[in-house]
Amino acid sequence: MSAPPRPDFSRRVETFHTISSQECGTAAVRLVHLLLIIGNMKFSVASAAAAISVASAHTIFVQLESNGVTNAVSYGIRTPSYDGPITDVTTNDLACNGGPNPTTPSDKIIDVKAGSTVNAIWRHTLTSGANDVMDPSHLGPTMAYLKKVGDATSDVGYGNGWFKIQEDGYTNGVWGTSNVINNAGIHAIKIPDCLADGQYLLRAEMIALHGASSPQGAQLYMECAQINVSGGTAKVTPTTYSIPGIYKATDPGLLVNIYSMTSSSTYTIPGPGVFTCEGTSGNSPATTSKAGSTTTLVTSTKTSTAGSTATCTVAHNAAGQGSPGAVPVPARTRAKSRMTTTLSALEIEKSRRGGGGLGGSADASSGTVATEHLLQGRCTGSRKRPQPATATSCPPVGYQAFLVCIT
């Protein structure tokens, strides 16, 4: 009896392997598709999170508190329709915003008393609450400027006439923006009491430096409030500056890697110094850094040989304080007097490039001093700067005198 035929397992195995390969291939394709979907979902979530982070970094100056009154959102302020930054410091939009963030005009003017403190209120958007000011990881300084104008509702904002009245940079590891965020968005600004009455634009500004390690990486946020100042003494006329023009993209306060800083690091606040009624007019850049190496500069005062004592009418008195007055200029001397001033090497270099007003000369034909002089006096304030005094009606003498103080 013959043996029964053996089953053809090879065909079955081949068939099994064929089916398994097809099924596995389909499963693999499905798995790849699933992974791609999951990956896209993760990417979308990450992108959304990044977008939310970037968006939450934006901020707007939405309200102004003055004279004990919290004005409505956008009342007397040129608020934008978008909360984005200005990154080009050469554009006219640097003054009161605009351009990529179109602003809405306001026909309202807010009354402000000279010598009082007003609060600029910052929010992420026009409808955000006090707990949504700006992403706390976006750090930098806060500042405020004023510009005297004829009509605050129609002035274009950009151009000359601006002077700084407030700044808060980096102190013991804490940034100015953090102080505003931790204070429910309140940016306190004192209005100098020595100003002339009239209408002004009040420009409040916050700068985010999280991307400032590359040029134009700093994000500048600003809006302008329209105010009417009353009760001022008009004793001091500020030195003014142009916006745009106060900043350069390469300024150390705008091109900086904040992530390499420690609590003891120094930071140079961009723009001019803060105007005060005690005599400083912001003629030198503000800085929170310590004085560097110093160099002794010896200058001379050269006077005329006339027989009487002349006077120069200057913006500040010889002590760098108080109201405008007449500073006596010795008209005769038997020998050149000498005085020694101590400057940082940086300030000397700036003066050589025309930044500090040193090296003044006289225009004998017109009888006026042609350049700004830094008259003998003493430094005041927590940040010591050259005390400015611009002569307007001096006799034709080659008078030069300087005083520069350092911290």
C-alpha cells in the first residue's frame, strides 16, 4: 500500500509569506501615515505654542491715569489696531507707532499737572486684563519722552523736540519691563514741574531684548498720549532730540545678548539722558554701567583783554542748577587759568567725535559763542553727567570752560 501524498507545505508557506508581506507593507504604510499625522500634530502644537509665545510678547500703552482719574482705553492715546513692535529705528513710526501697526487718531487731550506722576497702563491687547501685560520672558528697559507741540491732536509726532523724562533699565538683575509687568502694567512717569505750560505728546516706551543679539532684533513698543500740562514754572528749557534719531541699531542698549548677563552686569540704556529740573538736560547717553578707566584732561580758559567784566546769558547757572541766569566771564587776566577735569576714556573719545560738546570755540565776528560749553559747576543727581549751558549772548571772547563729572 502506497503512502498518502504529502501536503505541499512549501506552497502554503509561500502563500503565507506573500500575504504576510502585503499585509505588513500595508500596515507599515499605515503606521508611517499615522506617525506623520502625529508628527504634524506635534509640529502644529509647537508652532501654535511658539506663535502664542511671540504674540503674548506684544504690548500696547492703552490708558493713562492722571490727576487721580483712570481714563478709558484709548482716551487721548493714539492706539494701534495691532500690538506688534517697531524694529527699524530709522523709521518715522518710531515716534508714535504706526506703519505695520496703524494707529487711530484721538481728538481728546488729557489734563496733567506739572510735578505730578502719571501712570501709563500697558496691556497685551486693548481688551486684556491686568494679568496680561507682556510675556515676562521678554525683558528690557522702559522709558518716557515728552514733546511740546502746538496741537497735540494733529502733530505728526516724528521730528525734533523730544526729551526723555523717565527710564528704568537693569538693576541687580531686574529689568524695567519686569517692574511694569509685576505692577499690573503700571508704568509710573513723573512730569517735571519746571516745564512750560501747554500741550505735549507723552511717548511711553517698552523695549523687549530677547532677540537683540542680532541687529534689528530689539522690539520697541511705544504709543503717544496727548496731554495738556498746567502749573509748570517754565524755569528750564530742555535740550531736545529728534525721533527718529535718538537710537541706532548698533547702540549697546539695542544690540545686546541679555542671556549672557548676570545680576551684576551693566547695561547701557539707549537714547539721551533724562532731563531734570536740577540742570541736567540729557546731553550724554544714559548708562547703568560703572565708570571705566579714567584719563586726566587739562584745559585752559582763555579770556579777552577788555577792561570790563562781560556776562554770558546761559540756559543754566554756573552750578548747573536753577533757573536761567547770567554767568560772569572774567574779561581780563594776567595768566591763563587752568583747571583739570577727569573723564572716562569713553567720554573723551565721544567728545572728540563731537558728542560731548567739548572744545567749544568763539565767533568773534558775531559776538556769540558758536558751540555749547560745559560751564564750571558740580554734578547733580544719581547719574552724574556733564552740566550743560548754552551761551546765547556772549561778548567776542575766546572763552572755554568745561566740567565733566563721572560716577
